[in-house]
Amino acid sequence: MTSKSLRKTIERMNQDPQRAQVMAADCPSRAVLGHITSRWGVLVLVMLLERTHRFSELRRAVGGVSEKMLAQTLDALAYDGLVLRVAHQVVPPHVEYSLTPLGRAAAERLEVLVDWIEDNFPLIKQAQDAAALKAA
């Protein structure tokens, strides 16, 4: 870290000591970053932007996710206050997942990234192919 960026970091910390410092190795916000930006976290959050979903709907919509990974992802996102889990007391059990206001704010930002990846994938693929040829 340069002295200039160190000074900026110290200045930010002095302005708002409650603000997380995600660049700091021991900052607990790193776990939240991991939950949000995991492969399944991104996809679940973006999927929930459209509406409330049941577990089985999410599992079908998010291709490739196992039941275990989806459950772990939803639990982590709920723990972080991004996803609301509502269990209806009916038989068979009916559980719905939706975004909290905090989750919606995160998901809207992620949606921009997902859209960018989809829009630019031909260029990304071209770069990957060129790198693979160069490595061979």
C-alpha cells in the first residue's frame, strides 16, 4: 500500500469508524463479499429481483446448483440480511424467498454486471481463445 492510499484509508476510517474496510484481511465484511459474489449468490440474488420464489423454483431456474449449495447460499444471504425466508405453516411445507431492501440494492448492482457479461461474452470468448492459442 502506498503512503497516499494508506492516508486515504486512515482518513476514511476517521470519517466513519463504523464503515467496513473490505480490503483489510481481517474485516468481517469479507465474508459478506464472499456470500454475495459467489457463483450461486450472484445468480440467486439476480433471480430474486424478478419476484418471490419457492426453493424448488430457484433450483430449477439456477442451472447447475445442487440442493445443498442452494440451501447454503440462501442461508448465508438470509444471515446477511439480503434475503427474507418465509415458512408458511402448511402441509406440505411451503417456503418462499424474497429480497430485503438491502438485498434488492445489492441485486440491482449485480444485475448490471451479469448483463455486462452476457452482452460482452463474444469479446470475452475471443480473448480466451486468443490466450489459449498463445499458450499452446
